Amino acid sequence: DYVLNEKTLRRLVRYGTCVFGIDATLRDWDIARESIRRTRNFFRSMGLPGSLAELGIDASNIDEMAERAFGKDGIQNAFVPLSVSDIRNILLIVWENNMKF
């Protein structure tokens, strides 16, 4: 849900209706949230870990990981532009497995 906003809404709606066959007559925000939920469930169905902690990654590494992911040029051409702070927040969410379902 971290990247779900007015700017990304249409892309997530299209993704959900095209990839998962979510009913296009539902409200856009509901489709977008369902798209995110189904994506997470798909990853789980493949047996992928649910958090970075499950991979043995210590929270003390989060800041360095965020800096390295951001790199010299930043992340401006992603789904949404991300700052180092955004990346750090996302990594903390994934490390703690505090994702909303």
C-alpha cells in the first residue's frame, strides 16, 4: 500500500483487472487494494519469505540497504519516485512484515 495514491491508482486498477481478472465494476480504490493483496498472496503461494527477518537480515542493515538501493542517481523512474527515506520505510515494513492485508 506504500505506493498506492491518486497518481498510481489507475495503473494498479489496470494491473488488477488485466492480470487477476478483478471485476472492473468495483470501485477503483477497492480494485487497487485487491490487486496488492492478490500480489502478496501470489508471492506467498510460491513459498517466498514474508519478511526480510525471515531471510536472516538484521534490522541494523536497513539504512545501508536503503542507501545502496538509492545509489548515486536515485530512483526516479520507478513506479513512483522514491527517496532514501521512502526506501528505508519500505524496507522496515518488509523487515517487520507489517503489511496490511
